[in-house]
Amino acid sequence: MTGTSQGNAHPEPASTLPHNTILDRSPSTRHAPVSDDEWAHAVQQATENVTRIETLNRASNQRGNSWSIPVPDGTYSRTPTWTSRTHWQHQVRTLLNSPTGTTLCTTHTISTEAVFAVAVTHASLAESATGRSVTASRETIARRAGVSTSTVKRARRVLTALGVAIELVRGRYLSRLEAMAAESHHGRRQFRAASTWALTTPHPVATTVTPPFTKPRKSSRATLRTTAYRSKTTTRNHPQSDHRDPLSPSGGFALKALAFKISPTRAQTHAGKTTHQPTTTPRPLHLQRAAAELIVHAPTLKPADHIGTICDTLQQTGIDTTRWTGRDIAHQLTTDTQQRGWTWPNHIPRPSEFLRWRMTQLDWTVISPTERRLEDDRFRRSEQSQRRAEFRKRDASRATETTRIEIVRTFRAAQTPVRRVPTTTERSISLGGHTS
């Protein structure tokens, strides 16, 4: 019964029968009947849209949790693929360290480390075989690389100028059909799509940049023991192997040479060989000490990752850490901050970039506080040594105890009158006079 519901005696304000919200264009025509022609046209249009959406998703080879704009036909045929993910990252690092890469980074006001971090993030999102289909947004790449969105833009300009990355399709808002295809692909509403990039290895780069050295994997001791055991038992179990083909991989001199070449680590140690060779040059000790002291006296500059980023920043700014200690650098930065009327921030998201920006505003060729303190110490020690020399000279000219006693005795003798002993005549006259 209209206006009531089953099991409830109270009437409802509206009908409980379902109605088609797609065909209802307005409230006034909500219950208006639909003709057969209109219904057939709507069904035909919906069927055509579903077919077009399925064809679009199938032809564009959509993957992942987002819908990407299809690449025009013939674009991939004009775009070279990369050699491999490892080789491409090595090529990017080599190009960034070249004079051309350094000049490009300086022109776009970005460091080589930031460009390489963005490049590695792009490589992790690309197809392993071709290096294509990098469809992540700038915000996603910035979050994974630990940089800002503007840094991603500048890094992409540098990679494009180096010829190792190409933007195939520019990101834009989706059309109505594309939005429906996106919702059919991942089940959510999507209004915009990011740019589609391809990581490439041009022919000049592939021929000039040497591939990275890959150390051959060392066989385990169990494998060596198994191979040696099989070589010993081959003749006993298979007597016909004495006249085997020269290309046979088992037994003979080739096995002994191979076993000697890939001997275990203990055998190489007994032979006097170094098992681990350093692959990088260690940073100078004074540079590491300066970075550690700087973090101690300026805790806000402590990086979230390795302290080597602070060492690289100090080395890139050209400061002489043999003259400037970490405490001197922190004191100079604090003094300059106070003179400008600034204050140290409580939290620095990117300490190395902030330190590089602050250090480029100061002159580090002047005398450092440590050098000034050492100069004051040398001057004070010079004064002290001069004063001690004067004291030694005074003590050397001072008379000894014996000399002072003789001088006193001579002085007293000169002050006491000498009593003259009278002669015999004077004594007689004195006596005669006294008698008379």
C-alpha cells in the first residue's frame, strides 16, 4: 500500500519504491514516464561510453593507483630507453659531476645532491625494462626524495638539459570521459593527472660513460667443497671421463685454477691479500671534527640522516677547516645572526641547505677566533718569556753573599776612626808634663 511500509502502521512521507535518479532531471519530472525511444537512446549512449572507457584503459596500459594521460602514438618510438636502473643512476651521477652538470646546477640554483636524489626517486618509479611510465606527481616525488616541490621542478629541468629525462605528456585536468575511465580503473574520483616522464640513455651518454664495476659474487665454501669432491670422484665413478671433451667443466687443471682464484677469505688472508679494498676516499679528519663540533654547538643543524651531509656542505662552501673549527663556525654564525637582528629557528627541515645558504653570506677568509686566540697566546707567552729574561739578567748581576759581606765589612771599616799608637818620645813628654 502506497505511503506505508511493511510491518509499520505509520505512513511514510514518500514512496518506498526505488526510482531512477539518472533519468530524473528535475523534481517536477521525477515521476514522469519515459518513452521507449528515450530509454533506448540512454542505454545505447551508456553502452558506447563503457566501450570507449574499456578501450581507453586497455590501449593506454594503465597501472598503479592513479590514472595517467595516454601517450600519443609514435612517441615511444622516438624516445630511447635506458640501459638499466643501476647504469642510469651511474650515468646521472657522472654527468652531474662533470663541468656541464655543475654549470647546469649552478644556473638552476640547485645542488647536485638534490638533483641526484630526485633522479633516484624517478628511477624507483620507472619500469625496470624501459625506464618509462613515470606518472607520479611532483608532491609524491618531493615527499619520497625529501625535498620541496620547487626543487623537483628545478631538478627536472637539469635532467632534461642533460638529456636523461624526457617529459612525454604534460599534466592537466581530465576530460569527462577520462575522469570516468579513471574511476573505472581505480574506483575513485580523479580530476587531474600528473605528467608522464621517460628516463632515457642517449647514444652519446651510453658510449662515453663507463658502466659501473660490479664485483663478481664469491662462491661459498660449501660450493667449493662440493666441486672439489665431485672432481675427485668423477674418475672413480665414470672411468670413461679420462678421454672427455676439452671443454668439459669438471676436473683437470681448470678446476684447480678456478678454486685457487676464488679461494675462501681465510686462504686469501694467509696468502697476505687484502680482502676489503676501500672504494671511496675517506674525508679528512679535521673536516669530520669540524662538522661534529658544529652540530654540538648548533644542535638545530643536526641532520636527520648521516653527518656526512654536513661535511659535504662545509667542503662545498670552500671553508678551510684547518683554520676554522666547528665552534668557530657556530660562533660566527651566531654573531652574524645577532647583528642582523635574527634568531635561530627552532626546527630546520633541511639543515645542509640552510647551512649552505648561511655560509655563503659570510667572509671566511678573515682570521678565525681560534687563530686570534692562538695569536694572543703567542703574544702573552712572548711577554712572559721577555719578563723572565729580565729577571734572569737582574739575578745574574746581583752580588753573592760573600761579596755582600766583604762590601759591608769594607764600608764599616771606612766609617770607624783609626786609633794612632803614640811613640816613646810623645809618651815621655806626656809623662813629664804630667809630673810638672
